[in-house]
Amino acid sequence: SHTLRCLRNLTGSVEEPIYFYSDSNDLVRYMVEELKNETFLDMHADWFQNNEVDSNALSVVKPLQLVGRDMSERNAHIDRNKGMKVHEYYNVFADLIIGIGARCISYGLGYYAVLAMKIANTQCRILSTKETWGVYVKANERVCEVENPLGAKVIESLRFRDRNATQS
């Protein structure tokens, strides 16, 4: 949600559609589909009452026009999923092609959108979170100034939910 907040701040628009993509199908499904689905919201109402991360995501996504590709197909990681059939990589290239055509790109520490940004040579770009390690520290020159009140809570919340899902 912080990346979306940064993009909205960069473009100054809530009306413009945002193509949301990530190397995590679960994250895209959650942000694009589930947070707009009243049945899902009713079934998981306690998440939005008791979890700051979920309630923040909902408040950020609600006014936006988020779109994404069909998440029923697996999102292959080109660097890790070797030996797959050619068609199993199509979704990655669909994201790349759409990203190349984007007016602005906001990306996080996973750098999933960076190749599209570099191919397009877009100047309308922003890194949502300051990097403090690794080879991309140079990217900090264009870091989002919008405060991220949740910080590490997002990662802890997702880890907690993953642990609970595997125990169920």
C-alpha cells in the first residue's frame, strides 16, 4: 500500500487506472481483487478491525482504480524457475510489456518493475522504500517522501498470516 501511496503522490491522480503487478500472485490478488470484493471483506472483517496492515491497505486501495492480470496462472520467476514450458513465462512478459508502456512506475525493494522502467527509460519513477543494503543503494536518489507509518509491521503481519495458514 505504501508503493501505491507513493505512486498516487507522484502522479497526483486517483482517477487514473493503476496496473498493479508483483512477483507475488497472492499480493496482486489481494490488492486488486479481494480488497474490492464485499464478500471477501465481510468474511474477513476481523482482519480490517484488528490488523493495522490490512486496514491501511483497504483505505489506500478503496479510492483507486487498480487493475491486474488474471492471477489464476502461476507467476514464474525467471531467475529461479528453470526448465518450464515457454507458455508458463507469458505472464511475466505481459507484466513487462505493460510496465514498459506505463507513464509512471513506483517500485519496491523487490525491483520487479525495474527492468520495464529501464527499457522504457521513464523519468516518472519512484522507489517506495529506501534501500540500506545491496547493490541498488544508488536508487535512493528517487525515494518516496510519503511517510510509511507501518514500516516493518507489513512484513511481520504477512509472516504471521503465513504461519497461521500453514497451521490450519
